[in-house]
Amino acid sequence: MSHSIIGLFLVLIAATNALKVPITIYYESLCPDSAKFITEQVYPAVKGELKDYIDITWVPFGKSHFTTQGADVLFDCHHGPNECYGNKVHACAIEHIQANSYQIEFTRESLTLDFINCMMKAGKNFDDNVYPGGRCARDNHISGWENIQTCANSTEGSHLLKKQGEATNQFQNPLTSVPTIVFKQQFDAKENDRAMSNFLSVACKYIQQPQPKVCMALNSAVGTTVTPILGLLAYMLVRLF
């Protein structure tokens, strides 16, 4: 591969990353509102045309609390002990999920999104009372469930969840609502409320031109003018990446 092609490839990667909007989602593993938001709002949007435009940081802690006793970390979770375990599973999955080199159609981010969506769909309704982690990993091409499970049942899981708690407390202590959505590191209560019912529309507001076609359609629907040149650029970018 020539140096010019490698250089172009690196420029294209940098351009793609620059277009991505950082979004932080503070949530809880057994929170009905979190489940509804992630499965009905976030997942369809990010699995669709926004997949190359959104960079999600997941923070599975919510309104939980923790205390340290020596090397131990004790948790008191909003929806009880089962949620504490679920939050640990999410924290461990975020840490341990990796894409395999032979699965080029999957990225670490997409695998994490698929796993979290599956876990949130399962909620409290476990088939045959079996915890859904293994099934969600298997159904979503994640090979490391054993590592995630071991992590969640060990001090590693406690320490990872403690980090999520520290990140939550640093943002807002106590967290006033779950889930909470932050766009581009700047919390806006009105945008948070709008995103709860129309995540796609709010996310599109933060995506720079050229935008994906779905955002352009939304802009047109509310009377925003989109020039033919920008439309062509958006189409070319989607096809390119």
C-alpha cells in the first residue's frame, strides 16, 4: 500500500472521528425508563444512519450509592441488589468487550451497544429465571461472556462500578433523573427532556454538516434549507464509510 493511500486512509479516519458527537448516558440496569429510552430511542437511531456520527459513553450507576470498607466496596442501588449486580455486569462489559479481527463488520462500540440493548430489553423478565448475560453475549457475537461474568462476580467488578459511581457523582451528586443524557459534555435540561422522547432529532442538531440523510430529512421537515451540495456530500460520506 503506497504512502499516499495510507495518508488518505488516516485522513478519512480522522474526519470520521471529528464528525462524531460525544454523548454520555447515565442509566441503571433495571430502570424501566432507562430500558425504554435505550431500546426504543438510542438503539434504533445509532444502529441506523447515525452509527458513524455518535460516540456514546455509557455510565451504568444512576441513583446508586457506594461506600468503601478497606479493599471492599459496598453498593446500595436504586432498584435493589439485583440492580447492583446488573450494573456490575454492564460496567464489566463496557470494559471487556472487544472486537475480533475476523469480525470486521463489528466494532467494539457496536458490540457494546448490542449487548446493552439486549440486557435492557431483558429487564427483570429472565427466561426460565436464567440471567440473560450469556444469551445476550451469544446472540450478539460477543465471545468473552465468561470474562465479563468473572469480572462481575469479583472485586474487579466492584472497582469498575465504583469508577462509574465516581463519574456520576462528579457530573451530578445526587443524580436528579435516570436516565440523564449529556450532549458534547454540556448538560442541558431541556435537551435532556426532548431526547427522552425524540433522541434522533436532538442528536441530529449536534451533527455537523454534511449530515446523514435522516438528519437532512428532519431538517427539511422543520423548514431548514439543505442545499443540493450538502445533500451530495452527505450521500458521498455515507457511501464512503
